[in-house]
Amino acid sequence: MLYFAYDANIDPGRLAVLAPGAEFRFIAHLPEWKMEYTIANGSGGLPSVRPEPGNTVWGAVFTVPPADLAKIDAAEVSEGRVRATTQAMDRGGKRHDVVTHVGNRKPRSSLTPEAQYVRSMVVGGRHWKLPAGWVAALEEHLD
């Protein structure tokens, strides 16, 4: 199963604990999707994604054994997201069926991103070499 990580699970340290059998495959994006911080958490907002023309969400794609994907699902549910299927596009323009996670409640208006959570996203973005502009946009939430 291919898993598209865009949230804190893109941090290799976090993913290794949560899904030790996950193997990196490639960098990809969700074309026509938007990331927003709409999931309320104790000290800020957590990200979710939703379809929206004219936007893109970058992340990393992994193969994940079913048992590990179940652990990811449980962690995502605890943060307010559920599994969804969509297509991610690799840097060569090829589409791949993937699972990812989206907010499971009616979205709130945009919240201030939770800094520690975004730090994990930045660590992962740098590690997997996501586009510099994407990582820089994440880092803006840390100032």
C-alpha cells in the first residue's frame, strides 16, 4: 500500500517509531489539493488537506505494511483525521493511487499552526528534499 505523508508523519524519526516497516519510495504532490491548519489542538492547529483547484500539497510516499498502516490510522484518528484515498503525482508526472489522512470533522476557520508539530513537518521536508519553497512556507509558521 502506498501512503502519502504530508503532516508530522513525514518526519523520519516519528514515522520509524509509528511504522517501522515503512519504506520511502518517492517525493510527490497532491495536485488540486490544499493544506490548512483547521484541526484544533491544545496549543494551535494541526494540518488537514482537502481538494481545492489551483493548489498543491507536497509530501513523501512510502510503502507501508498493513499492520503499520493500521498504527498510522490510529495515530491520525487521535489527531482528528481519517484515511482517504486519492492520487499523488511524482516528479516525473506519473499518478499513483495513495492513502492519506484528512480532517474528520467540519473544518474550522484557519488556526495558528502548532509550532512543535510544524517543526516535525520541516524536519521531514528537509530530510526528503521537498521543494524549497514548500519547506520555506512551513518555516514561516515558526517565526
